Amino acid sequence: MAEGVVARAFWLAEPGRGEIRDVRLNPPGAGEVQVRALVSGISRGTESLVFQGRVPASQYRVMRCPFQEGEFPAPVKYGYASVGVIEAGEATLLGQRVFCLYPHQDRYVVPEDAVIPVPCEIPDARAVLAANMETALNGLWDGAARPGDRIAVVGAGVVGCLVAALAARIPGTRVELIDIDPRRAAIAEALGCVFALTDMASSDADLVVHASADSVGLATCLRLAGFEATVLEMSWYGDAAVTAPLGEDFHARRLTLRSSQVGEVATARRARWTRKRRLALALGLLADPVFDRLITGQCGLDELPSVLARLSRDPAGALCQTVRYSS
């Protein structure tokens, strides 16, 4: 591409208001590639909190995404699920379809080692789930799920569904996906799980994973956990205060409550696994077409400011919303 290419990117101009801005790109240098985006994915939970300006000041550094520009709360360019085609750089890489942890932008220049090839059998929209799949994979590593475990997953959003799907593939497990929305039952069945509404969920689980980002969901997790079980907290609440019923039989049942966050490779794998190796595995795990069920909408880049405003206000059952880019 010629020098001075102008790209278009989504920026959070101020909490609650996004806009599309022009971004002038430098030509790719040695060891860099220019990517033309095909589709990006909205990580609804995190991006809604960012859109609302609800990243706590203490977490500004931790919550930075790899190619973020600007600073929290705003103006900031934020996002981390882009699939595109290499259109400039090393000749042997031209035309290769890749995944990159990049914000919503129609063209961008990044180091070659920042992109991961997308397997040919994985369509563009499904490939944007790689970032969420990486989170789910890391969570199962943190939770130390084992064959034969009874596993409860509370919250059937994208991350919860992906955790449940991976857990259901472990031999001998019984995985129950729990949500307040009965419409999630069909997805749970397709993923190989049992579905339950909150008040019908089974107790005495070996591992309980929380992914609803709600204090009520966390209370449900503590109720479902069996003796000396682990409750794995995968929700991120932003600046919201969280209450948990630790005054009941939390101590008597000797429960372990621990967090999982994708910014670091799970402790049990960290000596041998890099983040890039983990991301490549997550991308490969998306070969199953069942994960197309988690894509529930799409929009164009120009629509993204209004779409994110709507999703942050009322998601109305949405799972993964994608952004499509014109060529």
C-alpha cells in the first residue's frame, strides 16, 4: 500500500459516546505487516464497562489491551478480536488470513509476531471468538478441571458457554450450564451440556465457574459448590461493589474461591506456555461449527457507536456481536 493510507477506527470519545476517527498509517517496516480487517468481535461484558467509563483507576494499566491507544476512561481506542488479511509486508505472508488482538479498525500495521494464522476451516466470524476462547481455556486450567468432575457454569454468556463446551469434552464430566434465561437451553444442549435455570441447578459440584458478572450469580455458585470444591470467579465487575454470602456455610464446607484472568497464563502452565501458544490453541479449538451459535448479530463499522451504546444499556440476550468491514 502507498504511504499515507488512512484507516478508520472506533474510539470511545467520552464515557457513553463513541465515534469513528480517521487514522493515518505508516507503511509496514521490517518485520511488520499491514492487515485489512474482515471482521472484529465485541467482547460485550468488558467493552460495555469500558464504554460506560467503568474501569477503576487502579486497573488502568492491567486492563490495557495490546494495541490500545489513548487512556481510560477516554478518549481511548479499545478492543481485542480482529480477523483480517495481510495486504502488505513480507511477500510470503501476503493474502494470509490472520487473527490479531487489535481494536475495531479497518486497516492496521502490527509486528508479524502479533498475528496468528486462521485455519482454513474456521470462518471469519467464528475466528473472532479466539480471544474469548483463550479466556475460557485459561479458566479451565486455573480451575484444574478433571475427568469425572461435576462442573457447574453459572452465566451462559460467550465466556460461560465456551468454558462449558470445553469442560464437556473432558471424559466423564457432567457439565451443567446455568442461566436465568431459558432461551440458553438450546445452546447448552448443542454444546453437550445440561441446562438449568438458577433455582433448579444441581448442588454438590466439584468445580463451579462463575461468568455472569452479577453478585446473585456468585451467591448461586457458592450454594452449588460441594465440600472442599473450588469456585472459580471469571467475571469482571469493573467498578461495581460485589457482595457474597460468606457468612453461611462457606467456611464449614471449606470452599476455595479464586479468580481467573487471561492476562497471565495459568500458573500450572506458565513455565511451558507462552501467551501466543495459548492463543494459537484457542483459535484451533474453534474448528467445531457449533460455536457459530455464539454469533448473534453483526453491524458495519459506522454503526458501531450506536450498537455499543445499545449493548451496554440493554444487551437483550445478545452473545457475540461482530463488526463487518467493507473491502
